[in-house]
Amino acid sequence: MTITRTDLRAYAMLALVMLFWAGNSIVGRAVRDDIPPFTLALVRWAGALLLVAPFALRHVVADRAELRRAWRRVLLLGLLGIATFNALLYYGLRFTTATNSMLLQAAIPGLVLLFDYLLFRTRSGWQAIGGVLLSTAGVVLIVCRADPQALLHLDFGTGDLLILAAVVVWGIYTSLLRTRPAVHPSSFIAVTFAIGALAMLPLAIGEWRATGFPALGPGSIGAFAYVAILPSLVAYFLYNAAVTAIGAGKAGQAISLMPLFGAFLAAFLLGEALRPFHAAGMVLILAGIVTSATVRSQHQQAD
């Protein structure tokens, strides 16, 4: 029943990741009228690549044979988790509300378990599934503000379909992370960041031809700096390490924390009030995560 230090370290990393990614969604929504989505994604990954390159170059050189051998897997992971997911997310945030986005992202933990089964025949026990349902209930409680009728008034459109597509892509990416080659983390991060930046370049050029390059001011520069450093460079290192430590299903479930952190950030940055349903949702989310963590620990002991 005990949770190991490895588990605690992985969940601490995931908590930071979800905080940074919640901020990423807020930034993406805030600058939607000032920075085109593909331009934001390009600058995000090009900036992160420039920051990691001085530290990763020697590892890429050392791992070049393995990277060439597994180039198809590396290319697929870079296109899914770096390019496609973020392009869909930023583009979808132009057309949908933060509430709808958070509700849709609550589907990620369940999708990760589904893709784990479909792709690798990994079966999840009822306790693990129950943990996902508990966390999902906590997310729904926060999103609907403890009013079930609010779910009936949610308006879904093009932006929501884009977010839903991003959610599916992220579920596949998380499940497929187990197939990444045995190279240094810096090598994998740098190469996949490069793939993401190259994939975004022609799309961003298309935006510049249509509307011109966005004006650079304190707000846009701050947005570029944030998305390149915390939700990209820092978060992807931590997320990939956590998936290695505790598995895709458990790491994917931690995404349930993102709406909760989004509410805290909105209260801190935008002055929105925190309500009792936030506390109730937090209890359910954490209960679900702890349930899944203890299930894994039981399996470890049995092994």
C-alpha cells in the first residue's frame, strides 16, 4: 500500500508539468488576437531548441547511430507530441472557451488507458479505472461549478473539435512514449523539438503572408519567453521522465490536475474567486491519483 520515493518524485514532477501547461493554455488563449497559433507554436519550439541545443549537442552526436536506427519512431513522436498536439491546441483556443477546453482535456487519462490497451494490450484493473473516474469527476465538478445543469448549456463548435483532436493525439503520444529509443533525454528532447519547429515553419510562413508578422511588444515577448521555457523545455523533460518512472497511464491521469491549476492561476492572475467546489474537485482529483498510485505499488510488491 506504500507509495515509493520514485512514485512521489514522479508525481511531484507531474504537478509542476501541469502547472506549467495550465499556464500555457492561459497564455495561448490570452494572446489569440495578437499572435497567430502556428507562429506561437514555431517560436515556442524554436526557442526551446535554441535553449537546449548547447547542452544536448554532444548527446545527439553520441546517440546519432541509435537515433538514425529509430528515426521513424522519433519522427512520429515529434510530429504527434510536439507539432500536431500544440498546433491543434493553439488553433482551437482561438475559437473555444477555457471551460470547454478543460472539460475536453479531462478525457486524456481515460484515453491513455484506452490506447495503452489498443496498442500494447496493457490491461488496467478496476481500481485504476476507478481512480481515473474519480479524477474525471473532480474535473467535471470544477468545470461545471458544482451545477450539473451547466453541462447542458456548454456550446461546442469548431474550436472544441480541434481541442478534442489534440486530446486524442496527446493520448496516443503518451502511450507511444514507451517506444522511444534508449538515448539520452537531452537527445530525444532536442531532436523532437527540432521536428516540431520544422513542422510549424511552413504553417507560420503562411500566417505571415496572410496577416504579416505579429507586432513585438512586452506582452508578445513575454508570451514567447514563457511558452519556450516552462511548458516546453522544462515540462517535456519532466513529463518524459515521469512516464518512464510510473508508466503512461498514471502519468496521463495527472493531467486531471491541469483544470485545478488553471483555476488557481485564474484566481491569482485574473482575480477570479476560488469557491468551495474547487476544494471538493481537488479532493476527488487527488483521491483518484492516489488510488492509481497505490494500485501500482501493490503490483510492484506482488512482482
